[in-house]
Amino acid sequence: MRNAMCIGAAVVFLAGSGWVAGADVIEPGAPATVVYYLRSGSTEREGCFPPDLGDGTCGCPVRGGFDLRGTFRVAVNAPTTGSQMYTVTSAHLRVPAIGRTFDGDGRYQSSNVAPPSGRLDLNMTFDRTGEVVRWNSDSSGVVSSPVVRATLVSAPACFNMVLTIRATSLLSDWNADGQVTVGDLFLFLKEWFAGDGDADDNGATTVQDLFTFLRAWMGAA
Ligand SMILES: [Ca+2]
Ligand SMILES: [Ca+2]
């Protein structure tokens, strides 16, 4: 009941504020550095992925599918023939279920030619140990600006972590498909009620996230 009252209050507040839902548009002259938000479908898996050493010395279960959340910042570099390079900074990712964190930076490259593809490379420490690990994706990720999709693996080793990235520059694009629709609203509310609605990415799901999301959604941001 309390949550329902909060939603009602938020909708009334926003309706009175004059915000109007709009289409997903990336305006020319957008800020040079854009924040990307990891959303539903972003996961972390870890364990001993095949092929292992083949002698049983690297046998361990793969666990995960844990939700991966957080943000990174993207800056556009000068275009090159056939591709566009971006600088990635301030990557702060976390796995709330197991308390794991990833921090670092890197680069993103998208192809200018069909079929669409992209590659994400991040150098990150995990759990603030200070050890820098390089995570790379292959180039088969589907790219549909303003979305970044990639599956990252660390350097070949017995034990590995796989990071699936579904990131969007639109705060209210909750399913990270590059568009803001009513489906994002329903998905956000479903996940917010389930405790996974950290729209402002401060590490906790609260009533403030409801207002933050609705404000962005009605402004199509
Ligand atoms: Ca969407
Ligand atoms: Ca929050």
C-alpha cells in the first residue's frame, strides 16, 4: 500500500510539473561525455569455463548470472575510416548479490559499416585489490546507438569472469534497447517493487529512485 501511494504521489507530482513524454532523440551538440547506465540483462558469471586445462586441475563450478549494475562515461574521439572510437572512463560496476566491484576505464569501438558491430575493452581492478585485469569483448556485439552491448571476458585463464553489458545513455531506457517507451515504465516498476530499481545508481533502491525514473521517463531522458 505504501509503495502504491508513493507511485500515485509521484505521478501526480510529475503530471502537475508539466513534463511530457517524448521520443528517444539524441540531440546534436550533446555533451562530449555521456553517462551510460547498466540495466536489466547486465550480468556477471564466474568460474572455470571450458576449455579448462584438461587434467582436472581447473575444475570449479560456474556460478552467476548475478545482476551487474553501475555506470561508465563515454567520450567521442575523432572518427577514423570504417569505425568510430570512444574513450571510456570512470567505469564503476558492481555485483550487489556478492558484493563484488569493478573499477577502471578503457575504450569502445563501433563499426561504421554493415553489419553493425562493436568492441569494448576495459581495464579494471575488481574488489579494489589494485590488480588491473583487462576485459575484452569480441566484435560481434550488436550496436544500436545509444546502446552499448558487449560480453566481456578477462585474459585466458582457468578461472574467468564474464561480464555481460547492457548499457544505455538514457536513464529511463530501463530495458536498454535505445528507446524510451511505456514498456520501460512497466519494467522499471516491476523491478523497483522487487528491490532492483536503483535509477540514480547510488547503490540503494528507494522512493527517490521512483521520482528520478519518472522524471526522466516523462522527459524521455
Ligand atoms: Ca527501452
Ligand atoms: Ca538509488
